[in-house]
Amino acid sequence: MPRPPSLPLDADAIHALASRSMFHLFSSISQGMFLVDRTGRIVWVNEGYRRFLPALGIGSIDQFMGRMVEEVIPNTQMRQVLETGKPILIDLLTNKAGTFVVSRIPLHEEKEGEEGPGEVIGAIGIVLFDHPETTLQPLISKFAMLQRDLDDARRELAAQRANPLLRQTPDGQRRAKYTFASFVGSSPAAVDVKRHARRAAQSSSPVLLLGETGTGKELLAHAIHTASARANGPFVSLNIAAVPDTLLEAEFFGVAPGAYTGADRKGRQGKFKLADGGTLFLDEIGDMPQALQAKLLRALQEGEIEPLGSNKLVPFDARVIAATSRDLPALVREGRFREDLYYRLNVLPLRVPPLRERRADIPALVEVLGEDMALRSGEAPPELTADALALLAGQHWRGNIRELRNVLEQVTMRSESQRIDAVQLERIMRESGVEHVQAAAPTPDTAGDMDDAARNAALLRPLDQQVAELEQRAIAAAMAATGGNKLATSRLLGISRATLYARLENPV
């Protein structure tokens, strides 16, 4: 009985066997192969590759053999393989014959008694797949998706570089710093305010941003400017509460040359003129002195200003965005804010929600704020556990996002470890001066396990937020029950398909 074939036991024989086997394998499963010598001249072609010759404009094999590879195969990288001795295992080659998935492998001289590859004496080109758009559809689709994402990222980066938003100018001109992407959050309240702000950006009317301190009003003002037709113009901001009353008129309207003793001989432009062609952001408008309110109203109505110490009117073209954390209607009723100025500013009012109305955004805010802190300090950002995030979501946040950032900075400075749980977080919050640390906010997964007191505490939140959460949970349950069938889901919930699509796209 003949003995079955066995594997060779010495390394050289194993190497030779593997080389022959791989060559025969590639020759049989590939779509074509050819061989070039060390000069790049084609010296061998298998039968499979010959079918590509007509598409390359070559009438016979004799016109192909002995030619330099670049002369007959456009866009080939075989010369690079010959020069570097390094293989190109997977590549896409496109020329007039089509698009192919190819592999290029250098061939090295074997020298007895020497380790490592010898000199390059040639290279072999292998067509692994032709028509990859069909044979490799899943891989090509994924590659195309990644390529689209890369192209989008490149376009966005190019737009940011070209946009005055992030570009430093040599003349020191004031520019906006943020876009709508900087306003972090996907909660119904955050989505709603961003939607209305985008609409406001398309108008040239005054915008009035209303909201508590630390909610991101100034950030939204930057974003509205950046998305508007005035994006290429300056963005000039003035915090009225930070400027003494005696200097506000000069800050607003500028100073004529030699207007008073000590004034600059060249004069000084005011914020209205600096914002010409762009946007003027007036923060804390509710703190404006009454004596200046009439002059501001006239400037907004007439589009012209009169610098301090001058009798000449200077025209300007600036879109005004005002913001305040105060109750302007109450100030109007009390006679502390001009009613006509209020109506002039309150053309496009936007209420910026406090953090307690968008608790679902806290995990994303923690991540973004942590990364920003890490970039500034050079230290790793804190990693908060789920129970720590729930504890943050349960707080009242009177200072909103500004207070949240302060707590995260305190946590980073006071904690011994990078990972923070609820026990550590509560201790640090109490040590940092937080008087009343509220209980952790419940999550939908744990709501069923709460006792009555905890369940009642969970209900002490804005009603529209609770309704939105319940609605989304009902839609998710119905979609799961119907296997994702939207028509059946809408019938099950007793709503129209249009309403269902609207709720899926824009939760409220």
C-alpha cells in the first residue's frame, strides 16, 4: 500500500512548497496575472490576463510581451514595487480597461547562506477581482460611505478654514467663534431652540435671546451670525452690565476727535460702526441705563449714529442681537425699560431653555466639556459612571451649563481617580459648596423599580419634557411590536403616518 504524501520537514522545502502552492492558487482563482523583470519589462502573461488586452487597446499578445509595463497598463504602480521592494497587497486600479482590485508583489533573488530577501529581480501583478462594484458590493459600499464621510469632513474643515468664524485675521477684526454644532444637545428643547435660531439667521430683523444665565445665549448669537448672510462681516459683542454707565454712550456710538479733555485726537469708533456690515451683540440689554435707551432706539430705527462730541450723523449697517437674563416685560411694566425699545428688539424672540429642561443633554455636555477641559489643562477628562451622570441629571442647575462646567472642574481637581461614581461626585459637590444635592434622576429602565417617593420626585420636572419622553417610549414600543412597519405603528397608536414621521424626525 503506497504511503500518503507528507509535508517536508526542512525550512527550505516548506518555503518552496508554499511558494508553488500560493502561485498556483493565485493563478487559478485570480482574474489574471503577469510578470515583469527588474527593468519593468513584461516577460510572462497567463491566459486569464489576455482577455483584458483588447480593452487596453492591444491587438495581440506579441504587442504586449516585451513592452515596459507603464506603456501598456496605464496607472500601474509596478515601478514603485520594483524600486522599493515593498508589496502593494490590495489596491484599486482604474484605467480604460475598467476598475480592478489588484495586488503587486516583488520577487527577490534567493542567495544560499544569506538571510533575508535578496535584490529585487522582478514583480508579479495579480488581478484579484474585476468589476468590483458587483463582486465586492458590500465592501465597496462601506468604502464609498467612508469616502463620503471623509469628503464631508474635508469640506467642513475647508469651510471652517475659509469661514471668518474660526480664522484669525491680521487686522484683529472681531469674528464669531461658534456654529450651531457648538450648541450641544439633542433633547426636544435643544432641537427646538436650534430650529428657531436657524430660521432667525435667515432674517435681518433684530433677535432677542431670553434665558437664565449660563444657558448659552452668547453662543447662539455667534451661531446665528455665522449662519446668516452677514457671516463674512464682523461680529462685535458688548456686555452692557460690564461697562460703567458713564462710558456706555462712547462704547456704543464712538467719540469724535478732541470731544473732551483727554480724548484721542484721532477719535474712536463705537461698537455700532465696528459692527458695520456684520452683527452687533448686546448682552445683558436689561441692564441698560434709561438715559441711553432713547438713543439706542433712535439708532435702531434710523440706521445712523451721532458720535460723542460730534454733530454729524454717521450711517451704519449692523444686525442687532440682544440678550438678557432679566424679565423684560416686568421691567417695562415697572417703567425701568422703554416699551418702544422692547418692541423694537422683540421682533424675533428666542427663549433659550435652562439645563433642567434638557436633562437628557447632560451626558453629551459632560463629554464635550470634559474634552475641552482636557485640551486646556493637558490632563485626561473625568469619566463619570452611569449613577454619577444620573446624579448630575437630578440637580436643579441654577447656573445652568456654566455651573455644570464648574462642578466638572471641581471633580477633576479634587478626585484621586479619573473614574468618578455617584458617591465621590456627591461628596465633591458638597465640599465645593453645593448646599442642596438632589437625588439622582431616574432613568426609564429603573422607573419601574422606584418606590412612591422616588416616583413622585421623578414627576417634578417640566410637563412637556415628561410628555415627550412618554411619547417616544410609546412610539419605540409600537415600532418594536410591528417590526418597524410605520403604517401598522400609526394605526396602533391612533395617529396618522404624517404625524408619526414628524415625531420620528423631530421629537417634541
